[in-house]
Amino acid sequence: MAWPTIFPAFSRYLVPSEGSLEFGFSLPGRGPLAKPDLALKIAARAEALRYASLFVTDHVVLPASAARSVYPYSPTGHLPGGAQQDYLEPLAMLAHLARATTRVRLGTSVLVIPYRPPLVTAKMLATIDVLSGGRVILGAGAGWLREEFEALGTPPFEERGAVTDEYLRVMRLAWTTDPVTFSGRYCRIDAVHALPKPRQAGGIPIWIGGHTTAALRRAATLGDGWHPIGLRPPATLLPDEYAASVKRLHAYAAEAGRDPASITLTFRAPMEVRSPRAKAPGGDRALFQGTADEVLGDLRRYQALGVTHVVFDPTRPDLKLILDTMARFADDVRPFIVAARSVRTVGGPPKARRGSVRRGSPRT
């Protein structure tokens, strides 16, 4: 239902009846903000503002030349910042964050599964899950950087999809059975104990990254959730494209004998809430970047498609901007989303749920 355009000031109080959304942030693990004290400052702000999750990204090494690879989330095809930049290892980061936080979920977005032996990865993630009290999410991907695969001595780059599928099966088995026995093309394990198991019953949830056909099939057959990156051209995943991908995902899940509704739908994208007085950039407005009302409207479009968890990237590596955006979103956008479970339309601002942050009128 669309509110008549003659009442734009009241549009934010029209709350859809779909389920509520959870929100998290991707920590800047590379580049100028890849510093332990800065990461902990952002993590502390996320906990204070009651965000649901924090995610870290993955590269082990960055080759001096990546001429044979194309980065899928930049129009240039190159990783922003170049190869000669700090990149904090994600599993070490998660262990550090497990000690520094108490409530927020901790995840990878995404861990490149072929880079590490699956039994070692499963053990490290299980240990972090125990240390964190059961807060780990494994965002998993097959990778894109051929030269990094070669430097790490992984199975062949061309086989990364099959390797990812087999390694994920090994990891799931390591979390749910004892002793662990497995025989596959890339891995053989003969009756070993991999203890302790994760704190979470049934093992650590696996969210499959990517938006290709292979990624959708992997999410449908092996994943607990789908976790694509969008709004980063050429990977946009605008609402119509996202909806079409969900339709395919659900069809693949049904073919595999799974309940499509059991697969969590998530989305990761850059976000910035601007002051109403801030001058908008030229050209078309990017989704999730604008005033509180504009960002709220964008989120509701994805919420209507079944998305239940959104992870935000910074729009640029600026600590003050990141912290301000986190606070502005918590104040001026999130309260109107969390109220969606019980309210359809109201005549004024909905009351924020206990634990959400609402300190008065929208920030300027």
C-alpha cells in the first residue's frame, strides 16, 4: 500500500506487515581502517546501539599482479585500495571480537572455503563459537582471485566450486558427528574426534555468498541462508533482480527436497544515512544511501521480498562517517522497521521497542 504523495511527511509511519529485519555491519578489515583499536571501537558502538551482527571479510594474501582475475564488485574489476594494503585475517579477528563483545553475532562475509583445510577451519570456527557463547555465522564463498589460490597451494582454481561444496560437507560433519569419517575427492578423514563441537545446536549456520547460478544452487542444497552482495556495480541485485534470484533459489531448494522457507534471505550492501540538509550527490541516488526516509523506503522493498538480515558496508573508509551512520540509522531508521511485526498503519511515530535507540527527532 502506497501513501498518497500529498502526505510525504507521514510516509515513514506507514509500516508494512512483513517480518522485522535485523541489521549488522561489515568491519573494515583491510586498508587504512584495518587497525585493532578501530575495529574494536566500531564493535563497541555496534553493541551499544544493539546491532545484530558484525562481519569480517577474507583474503590471506594479495598478489602484486592479479591480471588474470576480475573483482566482481567494482566497475573497474580491481580490488579497491590495490594489493599493497593491510588485510586482517578473519578467523583471528573473530576470536578477538569474541572476547571483546558479549551479544552481537559474529560472522564471515565471506570466508573463501578452498583456502584452508576443512577440518582445521571447522575446528577453529567451533572453538570461536564456544568462546563466543554460540554467536558465529559462517558466510561461505568459492572465491575469485586465481593468483591467491595459486599462492596458497589450493586445489585447482577451476575446481573451486566442487572443492567448496565438499569442504562445507566436511565442516558440517565435523560439527555434528563424532568420530568424524569422510571420503571424498579432495578430503579423506578416518575416524577422528573433533571436539569441542560448536555451542549452537546443529552446528554453525552457513550463509552462502554470491549471486551466480552456482551460488544459488549451493545455497539451496548446502546453506542455511543466502548472503549475496549487492548495490556494488556490476553486482547490483536491485529488488526485481533479487526477487528473480529468490524464485530460482526456492526452485532449486524444492528440487533438492528442502523447504525453501527454511533458507534465510540476507543482503549486504553499502549504506549511508545523510542529514536532510546534506547536499545529495549528483546523478541517480544509490539505494540505501540518502535521507532516513529514503533508506527506510529502500529497506522495505527488500523486506517485502523476504529479506530478514541486512549487513551494511561503509560507503568510504572514514571512521567518523561510519560511527555517525551507525547512530543515525539506529535513531532514525531502525525503530520504524522493528515495529513492523505488530503495526500496519499508525498516525504518528511508533514507539521504539525496548533496546532500540531513539533519542528524539531525526538528526540534522
